[in-house]
Amino acid sequence: MIIHKLADKLNSVHSLTTEEYRFLIDNRTKEDEEYIKDLAVSARKKIYGNSVFVRGLIEISNICKNDCFYCGIRKSNKNCDRYRLSPEQIMLCAEEGYSLGFRTFVLQGGEDPFFSDEVLIKIIGEIKSSFPDCAVTLSMGERSRDSYERLYNAGADRYLLRHETANEEHYNMLHPPEMSYKNRMNCLKELRSTGYQVGAGFMVGSPFQTNAELAEDLKFIELFKPDMCGIGPFIPHKDTPFANKKAGTLEDTCFLLSVIRLIYPNILLPSTTALGTIHPRGRELGILSGANVVMPNLSPVNVRKKYELYDNKICTGEESAECRGCLEARMKSVGYEIVTDRGDIKK
Ligand code: 5AD
Ligand code: FES
């Protein structure tokens, strides 16, 4: 009953103390999870109905100067077959995506020095002039304030940069010493003040994470109020220092999706590819827990297997049109509908 009361409070005031978040995560039963999920789905339906927004994900480069311990494309992974798409290839992906009904393109990549401001500005400009009714989202890691401003002025609308964990010590257990929690958080603030719609997010079940860290992640989401929050289970990659660590679970991820929906009912919440990787119906179950976005892959099929952040990633053999059709059917199977729309946050 205490958990129901906390959930009701969250549903009405959209805020709990960090200790209360912790209590909720620690003590919830299966029955409580169902209760919170029902609240989350009603909150989501009030704002977004049964629409699901889609974003076409174009994985533009797996070359990365960083060495995050969890990530399959970290620079120390000598088994990673590196590639970068040319601006022409990126445009072809966007053209195909447009004809498949996508109105948001997400350019995602490792921190690859080839993608300087000049190069990105040209690509963003071309996409925006060819498809003025589309949003461009960047997911290109940590850059300077100046760079964020230039890309924004070139027409980028949104930027995704997961905070990864809101606890500094935990951050340092997941990243090498050259990377810093403070810089990560500072980038998120710079992105927001530049004018972007901003996405934060974290992995569920990442190594050394406890419910205390998760409670801090929830408090961070409550206070920072990102427009979007990407969460998915951590999944080990065989060529990383975390190869033998356990993956995050479907149950924890779905539960946290519901809680985040209650923290910020309007938030854009993707049901991630990682969730679809650990369970055959993971993405459907994410939507049924309160998520409202899916991000199918638009990358050329010949590079898909190479953008392997974690083992056994799904959709590496399918053409863009197949993923689009597949997701449409999956969403229909649970009573939801993919819409042709930029999919901006409703405020
Ligand atoms: N398992 C799950 N998610 C991962 N990411 C990186 N590596 C993994 C992994 N092994 C996530 C990070 C990153 C996003 C692009 O993918 O949170 O921000
Ligand atoms: Fe890619 Fe189902 S979404 S095959």
C-alpha cells in the first residue's frame, strides 16, 4: 500500500525525494509494477493517445576517440571493423527514410574527428533544405559550446547525449580517466541553453549500478526535465572490459519507463533497440509500460553489423523498409499506431 501511495503522489505532483525513489525501486512487488504501469499508460494516453513517434536512426560512423568500458565501438576494440558514411550515403538514407514516412532523422555516431562542424553543417543544411518538414537530431557526443551553437544555427533541432549515470563515482567506474562526469553534465546544460530539444538517458543494470544510483538518475530526470530520455538495458559486448558482466533486465527497464512517464508525463520516451535485443517483444512491452517512441535503423545494411555497441543487436540484417514494416506490425499488435510526424514533445 505504501508503494501505491508513493505512485499516486508521483502521478499527481511529479516529484519524490531521492530516498522515496529508492524506496519505490527497492520494495515494489509485481503487483505494484502493474499498478504503476497502468498509471503510466493512462498518463501517456492523455497526452499522446495511441500514437507512437518514429525516428529514423542513421549510424554515420563507428569511429570513436573515446574508450567507454561498456561500449563495443570503444577505440581500444581492435576487432571492430571501422567505417564512416559519406555525406552522399547519409543523404541516400534520409531520402529512403523520407519516402518510408520518417519525419525525424537521427544522425548518430562515435566521436569521430572527421565529422567536424564544417562537414556536419553541410549535411544538416542539405537534409533541412531537401526535407523542410523534418527534424534533425544529432547524437554525436561531447563537443564544445561553440560547436553545439554552430550546428544548431545550421538547423539541427535536437541533441541526444545520455548522461549515462547521475552519480559521479559510478560515472568514473564506467569511463576512463580522460572522460568526466562534470563535462558530460556541462554539455547537457550547454545544449539546453543553446536552444536544442535535449535528450538525456542511462543504461539500466550497468556494471556497479545499484538502486541508489538509479534513484539518483530518476531525481536527475525530474530536475533537469529533458525533452527525451533514452533508457535501455546494459548488454555486455564480448570485446570490452565488461564482457563478463550481467545484462540489465526487461522488468527493471519497463518499470523505470513507467516511473519516468509519471515523473514527466509529456516526455518523449523511446522503447529502445537494446530492449528489443534482450527480449523478442521487448519494444512492445516498453510501449505497454509508457514509452511512446521507436527508433528503427535507416543505416545501409552493409554497415549495420559494424555499429555493434553490444552483442546480438537486432535489425542488423534487415533493410530499412523491413524494419519500418516490422515495427508498424509490432505496434499494431499491442494497439498502437506509428504516425508520420516530426514527433515534437507536446507541452
Ligand atoms: N549496452 C547497452 N547500451 C549501450 N550503450 C553503449 N554501450 C552499450 C551497451 N553495451 C548506450 C549508451 C550510449 C548509447 C548510444 O548506447 O548509453 O549513450
Ligand atoms: Fe528491424 Fe523488426 S524492427 S526487423
